Amino acid sequence: MKNQSQLDHRKIAALLTQSAQQLDEDIVSALGENRARALQKQRMREPVFSLSAIGHRAHNLLPHSTHQWVAAAIVLVAIISGAAVFWSNTQDHQNPDMAILTGDMPLDVFVDK
């Protein structure tokens, strides 16, 4: 018995074509109608963000409900406050001479014991 990876795809397609030709005309038309109906109901997927969304689809990128606006505001506040804390901490350590002169940092920090 052959493995699935060793199947001849052309032979399978030929067998399917041959068996489809043996079906009644009523069955073939019913299958065609069902296929057309299924294709009409099929949703086309649209990307959430793309360069084409800048035009008439830009409103889909913004949150619509109150909960989404509140969640977006909380995330924005968290990002801004985190950036402010990070920036203030990096500013304190960039100029140690000024920190020693103003008394913010004791001189003992730089003395080796």
C-alpha cells in the first residue's frame, strides 16, 4: 500500500472527473446551486490595518463603544506615565556631578571602600 505522500494526484483528479461525469443532471445542478449559495454567504476577510484603510475605511480602526474608549485611554495613560518615569530616572543618573553638588546624591556613592 502506498503512503499518502506517494499518491498520484493526477490519477485522483482523473478519477474524480470521471465519477462526476456519471452523476445525474439534477444532482449536478443542485450541487452547482448549493455552491453558488455558499459563495454568496462567504465573508471576505479585510485586514484590520493597511495603507488602503486610511481612506473610507479609517473609521473601522477607531474603537466605537465606551468600554473600548476607556480601555484605550487607560493604555495611553499607562504608556505616557511609564515613559515619564523612565525619562525622569535616566535624567537623574546622567549628570552625577550636578547631583552631588545639589545634594541629591551623597558623595559616599563614588568612594571605594
